[in-house]
Amino acid sequence: MRYSRMLIVALCAFLIATGRPQSRAQDPQIIPDPQIITFDAPDAGTSSGQGTFVQQNVDSGDIVGYYIDAKGVFHAFIRDDYGNFTTFDLAEGGTASGEGTLAFGINTAGETTGYAVDAKGVAHGFVRDDDGNITTFDVRKAGKASGQGTFPFAINVNGEVSGIYRDSKNVFHGFVRSRQGTLTSFDPEGSVNTIGDTLGINSSGAVSGIFLDKHSVDHGYLRHPSGAITEFDAPKAGTVAGTGTVAQSINDAGTIPGNSIDAKGVNHGFLRYYAGTFTTFDVSGAGTASGQGTTPTATNDANTTTGFYTDKHGVNHGFVRSPHGSITKFNAPGAGTKSGQGTSAISINSSDAITGSYIDEKGVSHGFVGQN
């Protein structure tokens, strides 16, 4: 799984912490199902490819994401710690299949970010405050044709937003938006596409993400608050098209979890610390064929990491890795057991509450939240 969610149909990132050298991992255990709560957003569709798609949780217990209804239209939601939903749609969002409003990022103040896809297939960014007031924005050089536009994915505690935009030539670029609305675009050196919905921003304004070089190889980058960019490749990362390094998110200490894709197309987990050192790991039971393996997605301030692994049958399963390297595996109740189905953990807050989505045997996506 090269990019974890979708592109125009849904092209995020977040928390995390300082690291310690990897210690020997214990044998994985299974979290009992009763510790996992499943949920569906109101009016979420019940056909294959529809349902509830969770993106992030924060310390308040709020969870942000989007759902696809029975007509294939996107709608944004926020779920609070008590299970109550707030759903919203931007006026800019279209009302046909593949159009609508998608939320990806949330901060501790309850501010959310994401984008709306209009009737022409163009994406427009937004920030929504905790009172429901919405500000929309477009990067000046963003294209205005279908599949183009502005795609925000993450928002930090200061209200700074990170994302990507696609220009009129269908090239992707990174951007940062200040709380005041100032937009700054950027591209790592050698990038032909600064792309990916795995992009994140921490409280100091440091941004993580991925870019594609001229050979279609993925590389990770860290954009410092000063604007300087550090590029990196994780151990085991391949050097041919379709392989490389995928940075998933960033924390306040600058720790970046992610996955390297080796020469055979297999995913391997890593944590990159601010100093540039790496810890690598693979979950026991992860498959060893192309598209399989281990994909860490988020790490909290205690340095506990979550994510998913894809087994030899193409089924996803969630995992939690402790700061010392022990790994616990889990499946959400109702998760399907066929290729392309299963459990994908996406985010973890400082209380070790884990959230994500699972796909059932009918191909429908549902949300879950569980306590490690």
C-alpha cells in the first residue's frame, strides 16, 4: 500500500515523540475485542467503497474524518469522546459522487482542516474553528481543472496548516498556511512531485512528507520551521520506481514514523529521530510480497507507535509498538479477512487511545477507537 488513503478522492498526519534505541521485541499479543469500540458516521453508505473513514484523534477524545454516503458523496465529521457526531459540508463542495467535503486534521483546540471537491472536481482548502466557523482558501498557483486544487491534511496547535496543491500542469507541491492566512509553497530539491496524504506538521511548524524524484522513487523530507529542508531515505528503501521512503507524520520532538518500500515492494517500519538516526522494525506475521509488510502511521508523546501490517493474504491488521519495542497486534470486531480488507490504525493520542478504520467482508469502511 504505497499511499495510505486516496488522492483526489481522498489524499494526513500528526502526533509523536523522542526515541530510544530499539530493544528486542516481545512476541506480539492480541488485544481483546471488548477494548475496541466501533462506530459509523450518520448516513454513511453501506455498499462497497462507502462508509466511515477515520483520520485523526486528539487528547480531548475528538476524532475527525469523513464518510461516503449511499450516493458516493463525501461529508466531514467530528466525533466527540461521548460518541456524539458533528457533520458538516462546505458550500463549495459538490453533491455528486466523488464530490463533497473531507476532513483530515484536528488540533487540541478543536480546529479542523481538509478540503471540499466542487462540481468541477477541483479541491478547495478549509479551516473550521470549534464554533463551526469556516474559512476557505486556495493556493494561488493551484490548478482549476478536475483533480487539481488545494489539499490540506494537518493542522497544529497554533493553527498552522500543511498540505499540498496540484498546479495547472498536474504537478504537486507542498505548502504551509499560517493562522493569519499567509501561504508559503515549497518543494524539496530534486522533487518532480511533492505528493502524499501522509504529510504532517508539529507545534513548532516543522513539516514531514514525501516527494517523488525523476525516477519515480519516494523520499522522505523534514521541512524545518526556518524553511530549510532535510531529505532522507530510510534503511531498506529501494531505489527503483515504486519504491523508497514514505514519511507518515511528525511529533513535537521531530520524530517521524513511516515505512520504507524495498526493492521487492515490501513495506518495513521505521522511526526517524530528529538527529537523523533510525529504528527499524517489522511486525511478526507481516507478509513479504509486494504491497505487504509493516506501515507505522503515528507515534505519541510517550513514543508509543501505531499503524497496520499487511499479511501474506493481503489482509490488514492493527498494531501498537511500545517505546521499548514490544508489539501488540489487534483486529477490530467485524473486520474482513480477505485481501484488501481488515484493520488499519491511523492515529494515537497521548493517552494511548488508538483510532482508525476497518473494512468489513462487504468492502464497507467503519471507524473504531480502542485503548492500548
